Amino acid sequence: MTSRRIAYQGEPGANSHIVANRHYPDWEAVPCASFEDVFAAVTGGEADLAMIPIDNSLAGRVADIHHFLPTSGLHIIAEHFLRIQFSLMGVRGATIDQIKTVHSHVHALGQCRKIIREHGLTTVISGDTAGAAREIADAGDPTQAAISPPMAAEIYGLDVLAEDIEDEDHNTTRFVVLSREPVRAAPGSGPTVTTFVFNVRNLPAALYKALGGFATNGVNMTKLESYMVDGEFIATQFLAEVDGHPDEGPLARALEELAFFTTEVTVLGVYPADPFRTRSQ
């Protein structure tokens, strides 16, 4: 029997790999070089699902994802949150006092400034955090280290020199799971998130009027982001997320009102809200 496959961006040991293993432990995790490759793997049938980071509590939205989603033909079927943890790791036998340079993704370096400053390390930017660990393993130099997720130390045979080195303990990334087939949460099955994109008509106060239905129907909107379409300054698309199910009264009425003031509304997913949402309130 062919194993089920879930694609992610990055090298083995990346945070996306960690969250894929945690929630789909029996699936084969497939690393991809870029987000575009991840989307292509699922649309082309090489993978069944994709695990994609969409937001980070420190860095904000993940670039490119919001551009790929509306035109990908894929559907959001789940969300998962991961508390981001980083370790400083070096080759076997290295000590933290030997380290002169540290490799990692630019965001990870920015999120671990304290230990870098404390030890006077020179930073080297890598393509991703797990790739930095592989670079250190390949170099075999005890003066070089990587800032990577703990899983990378196991994969690449490195020693962990310091754990939990991130500056903030609330560093959390939200991931969404994408599928070729729409799998909607059932109405009444519990807290639900609905993600959709829409284009407002090019009229004065169109956005204000478009959003009015959510307020009057008591629908909580947790995300609203805009970006240009095809480089046009007058054509703006919005990505929104709301609490609720489109087959239930309040959200159904709000979406009906939204249709009057938009040129297009596309629902990208209707899926269970991760319990992290209530824990973090």
C-alpha cells in the first residue's frame, strides 16, 4: 500500500517538519525547496496534503503564502499552532566557548539576539533553520554553530550546546493544512474557522459596507489582510478569517450581505478551530 504523503517547505528538521510529524505521525513527510514546490506537489498529486506556515506571532504573516492560496485550487482543512523553540548546536565535541560564527535563517537570528550578543557571535544567513544545521554538520568545524529546531540536531548528528535560546517565550507559528479536496467541518461540530478571499467593488466606502454585515450579525473577524492583484494599485484583494460556519445563521447572513459589495468571494476553507485559540485568550 502506498504511504500517504504530506509536503512541507524546508529541509528535514525544519519547524514545518516537526508539526507535520506531530499531527500526521504515520505519514511520509516530503521536504520541498520552496513554497511553490509544496503547492505543486499537492496539485500534481505527488503529495496528499501540505503543511504551510501562514502567521508567526513575532514576524507576522509569512510572505508569498497569501498570494499562492487564492489561485492554488487547494483547500484549507485544518490548522495547527507550534510553539517555536530553537537550540544552539555544533559538531560533536564542540563547546559553546569555541563557537565564533552562527548560521540560521534571518528570522531565527533575529529572534535569538540575546545569546548571539552574549557570546559575541558572527551571524551567517542560511536559507532555512534546518539547512543551517546540515551546513554545520557538513563543515565539521567546531567554531561554527547553527540555530535550529531541536529535531535538526538528531537528524544531522550535532550536539546541542544550549536549549530554548529564543528571546521571547510566546514565539508561535500558525500552520494550515492544504488538500486538493475540500473537507469542511460539519455544522454544529464545535468552534469553526472560515477563511475566504474577496474583492471589493471600486466604490467609495465599499470595504466599510462590505464588512458591516459581520458586525451587525455578531460575527468575530480574526484576520483581515489586503494585497494588490496583478500589480494593480486600484485592484485590492482581501483575505479574511472569521469565527463560525457559513451554513449557520450569523455567518450565512454576513456572507450574503458581503456579496452585495464585492465582485468575487471565494471560501478557502471551513475547518475546526485549534484548541490553542482558546488557551491563548
